[in-house]
Amino acid sequence: MSGSLAGRLALVTGAGRGIGAAVATAMVDQGARVLATDLDADGVEALAEKHGGRVTARTLDVTDAAAVEALVADAERTHGPLDIAVNVAGILRSSSAVDLTDEDWAATFAVNTDGVFHVSRAAARRMAERGHGSIVTVASNAAGVPRAGMAAYAASKAAAVMFTKCLGLEMAARGVRCNTVCPGSTLTDMQRAMWAASGADEAAGARSVIQGDLATHRTGIPLGRIADPADVADAVAFLVSDRARHITMHDLYVDGGATLRA
């Protein structure tokens, strides 16, 4: 296949649905072969069926360091050198900071931060030996702007962003670029679940996010729309391509201006 990623092998976590599935699709559209991973086996199997031989589905728990290492090692033996790794797997546990349980805090960091560490470490070690590669972590604009009711999520994403930047600094001389993409509100199952928890239907929820909420100190979205997962995937596809060959340790916000880039 032709495209900016032709001939490359990409690992995408959280690929069973939402942004992860959109990233995997964008990689395929640009000519890459994709190893799509998720705890949701049905989701990645459906993705593989949709894209035929361009996508290989594997079940993966990113919180399990040994499982991540084994999967990456097996993927390189079976499919060849890994050129791209994209961390998308994530969870959200909403709560006020003082009401957060130990379990919710630990679970959030286990996926959103430890998972990024496990996957990035396994990929970067191998990429560095070959002198090239690209790693992108999909974080959140909540990593840079405080959000009420999202303390664990925001903190875990901020940690993932800084880890990725530090990794990028260390890997730069070895030819491995590391960047982050920080989406704002995006039309995914996670976003819909947040609206449902507040008692709002999709239309009302979207309207509230676009308009902003003074009570929670949240600005609206200047561009006036909720992001589609493809909007985020397009940013990832750019950063892993040679068009971004001189970009590393960058934090790209894809939020319609919602954070006013504070």
C-alpha cells in the first residue's frame, strides 16, 4: 500500500474502540500494518476483520509489564521491527479529589500512567537499538488545565505527558521521537458515559461542553464542536510520519481551543 507510513509496523493500545480504533484506522489508511491491542478482545477482533490482513488483533492488559514485554517481543519475531507505538489505552474514574478511593486512584494510574511506561519502555528499547522510531502518547487537555471531578484522571495524564517528554529527551540522540497528543472533549464511549452519569442525553451533554460551565470553571469550545476520534487520529498520524521528522517532546492539543492553551 502507498501512504506516508507504507511498510511500517505500528502498535496501538486501546484500539478496541473510540480514539484507539480511529488511530489504528488512520495508520492503515497511510499504509502501515497495525498490531491492535485492547482488553476488549471483541473490539480489536472486529477492527482486524474490518481491515483484513492489515490489522492483527491481540488482547493486552497494559498494566501487566510482563505481558507487555512478551507481546512486543513476540510481535517483532512474528511481524518484524516495530516502527511506531501509540499509547491510547485509558480509563476515567470521576470523583471529587477528597472522595477518591484508593482503588480508583491506583486503577487510574495503573492504566493511564503505568501502562504508558510499560509500552513505551518496551518499544523504545528496541527502537533505540535500530536508531529510529516514533512513540506517541494520547493524553488529555486535562493534563494541562485543572478539571473539577477529574483529579485522578488529570494527574495520571499529566504524569504520562511528562514521562513521554523525558523519554523523548533521552531517546533523541538514538533517533526515536516521542510526542504527546492531548484531546479535549471527543465523541467516544467515555464522553457519553460522563454525560449519562450527569443525567444528560448526548445532545444536551454536547451543548453543555461546547458552551462551557462557569460553575465548574470550565471554558467552552471556541470552534463550536465536539471532536470526532478521527480528528485526534489525524494528529497522531502526522506526528508518527516523516512530515514530523524534526518534532519531538511536543505536546499537541486537539481540543478546538477549549483550554485557550493555558
